[in-house]
Amino acid sequence: MTDLTNLGVAAIRDGVAGGDFSAVEVAKAFNANIAAAGALNAFIVATPELALKAAEVTDAKRAAGQPLGILGGVPIGMKDLFATKGVQTTAASHILEGFVPEYESTVSQKLWDAGAGMLGKLNLDQFAMGSSNETSYFGNVISPWKRNDGGNAAMAPGGSSGGSSTAVAARLAPAATGTDTGGSIRQPAAFTGISGIKPTYGRCSRWGIVAFASSLDQAGPMARDVRDCAIMLEAMAGFDPKDATSLNMAVPEWEAGLSGDLRGKKVGIPREYRMDGMDADVSASWDRGIEWLRDAGAEIVEISLPHTKYALPAYYIIAPAEASSNLARYDGVRYGLRDLPDGAGLQDMYAATRAAGFGAEVKRRILIGTYVLSAGFYDAYYTQAQKVRTLISRDFKNAFTEVDVILAPTAPTAAFGLGEKSDDPLAMYLNDVFAVPASLAGLPAMSVPAGLNREGLPLGLQIIGREFDEQGVLNAGLAIESRAKFSAKPEKWW
């Protein structure tokens, strides 16, 4: 039998349904891989018993001739930002260590209802704040990839969904959930040679997901290929009355609608994304992507997104402002950590709990957010950033009167070594320069692997679509995937 952990979502689902192997065999294979991969630190909590329990249910259904669901028999990793009933949920922060929810997030419940099982809770940047998975209280996640220069430097898996990207790339899970606030699905997918899609804002419910920036946060899938992402997204998406920002729209059959034929479609190439001093390998990869989409039948059109240069500054005002508000609830009173010094009053407890519970990056963003929301600076910073956000959205709307999708790099570089940028927050924030504009505009955007750079590390290409057009994004991603023929995987060292 083939190694079951080399199979993706579609192959596992179809193999279980066809009786080629059992769901229990699949769960056992992935559980074994996770148990042997502690060096990667991808999981905060492994739940092998839950994966096996779901697999047993699927096998019993098959034996009884009952429908299995679109994820029947597929075990997945769950980013530890999604509340999971009876299983610790920490957002990778000390302040929530030991918190065990009494409820299930809407997205995770949809996945279990579709037949999936949970392999465990995946590590991430603390409260999803980071681009390298170095801010987790539970330690750095390490990418399974290494540079081909003979060195042994530990590489960043991207962030904040670094546990998710490492788990999928290292064959610890066929797919995983991620969340994307300013690139946290797309950038780690690009760094580890997998696919990931951030859907239109509101397509997946935010209920039961630990909040970072409420007007930006969006759940999405990370998987080996475009088809697997489409399957996962179908299971995750849908209207939720418990989320006021949820889209009350039917969920399309994205898997059935997949087509790499782009004849009659126009692909926009934003001239503002061609930056001075751009990484040569990233630039060459983008050029190849343009030719691949042309080969798929698309017409290539140069477009302008003139407010692109303001996207990153606007994002790093809006997101910390919302984080400052959302994270005020962690005060030591109701749940999670409580640090109560001897003789301390209520204010002392608040201060001690937050000082001990939050990491340095989270504190930095809370301080930035509190500052830009303060009475003297609200109009100068926050109000201006919201105006810029409107202009960026308008740029995209104008562009989509001319083109169907937009092609750009996912990240300005390939993966970097752990520790290489952690001392320079601005250098770290620049990782999001190509991902943030689509987040601010609430648009669907996807990263697909496009090849390796000269150091043997994966590079990703990003497709951005108009609102609600995940199908167009997935189809363009499929066109790239079928031409890139990316089959590289990390050599096992862990």
C-alpha cells in the first residue's frame, strides 16, 4: 500500500469511500507521523484519540452504506485559534494556557459535520500576530524545509499559521485550518510549498475564533493543492447567524466548478507591485506565472493600484487598534491566567496578569493600537487609515472593471531563517507587503506554489479575485498549478 500520509484530501476521501483503505488506517498513519515529528513543534496539543474516534465513525457509516460527507475519513489539523469543545485553546499565548472551551467554533463544527477528524491543535504566532511563528509562548515552529547551501539553519514556516503550513508540508496532516488577517494563510503557504486560500471576508464564520482584528480576520484552508483547498473551503464556508459579519449566501460547489481553462479571462498585473530592489527569484517566478496564465488562455493586462504603497502603514494602524480593543477582555477575571500579587488590588491584578500573559509582540501591538485610538491621535491616525482603506478598496473595484483576477507574488522573499528578522519589527512587517492590500479590501486571495528559488526554498504566486469570486481565484490557481508542476517536498531531517 502507498504511504497514506502522502495522500491529499481528495485522494483520502475517495479512497475511504471506495474501500481502498479504512479511515482508521489513515488516522493511525498521520498520528504516527505527528508522534515522530516533535522537532518541528507544529502541534501545541495532539489529539490522536479524536482522530481515531472520527475515523471509526466514518468506517461504521461506510459499512452501513450511509453517506460519509465531503471530508469523510480525512483527518485535519486545527489552528489553535479555533475554539474546540473539551480541548485546550490558547491562541499560543500564556494568558489562555489551560483554557478549555465549553463550545465549538462554527468552522470546526462544520468540518466535523463533514466527516473530518481532528489530529490536534496547531501552533501559531501568539494571537496570530507575527509572520514567522516566533512569537508563540509554546516555542517556535520550525519549517521542514532547509536551504541547499549545506547549512543547517532552522527556517521560518511563515506566520501566523506556521503550525498549519509545517504540518501540511511535513505530511503530518493532509490539510489544516488557518486564519488570515494580513496574509497569515498565504505567506506561510508560500514559505512551505503548499496552497492556501483566504476567502472573501464573511465567507467563513468568525464565531468561536479568538479575535485579533475583527474587520480583517478570516478563516480559510491550507492544503497540498488547489482541489483540496476547494473541498475544505466548501466544508468551512456558510452563513452563521451567530456572526454579524457572516455572508448570507449559498456556498458554491467550488470543487465541481474547477477548471484551468482561462480563455476569455483577463489577468491584471499591478505595476505598483514591481518594487525597486525586488528579489530576483521572486520577480522571475512572477514572470513565469504570467506566461503560465497566458498559456491557459488568459489575456494579460497591466493595471494600476495606486494606493498600494499606503496599504502596509494603514494595516499596521487598523489591525493593532482592533487588537487593542479585542484583547482588553484578557484581564485575569473570567478565564485564563490570573496573576494576583500579595496585597494587590484590581488594577494591580489587571496589570500583572497582562504583563505576564502577553508576549512582547502582542504588547507592542496593543500599545500601538491604544496610542492610535487615544483622544489626541484618533483622527490623525485611525481615521486617516480607514480613509486609505476605502481608497485601496476603490482601486481594486476599478481594476476589476478591466480584469477578472490579479496576479502578484505572495511574499517579497522566500523563507528566511529563524532569528534573522525577529529583532527588527519593521523588516518582519514588510513580509506582508503583497498580502495586506487584499485583506484590507476583504477580497479572496490564494497562494499556490510556483517553484523553488536558488536556495532550494519554495516560492508562491498570489491570485486575488473580486468579492465572492473564489471560483475564479481557484481556477487561476489550478491553471498555475498544472503548469508549475510543483512536486518538491522537504527532505526528512526531523
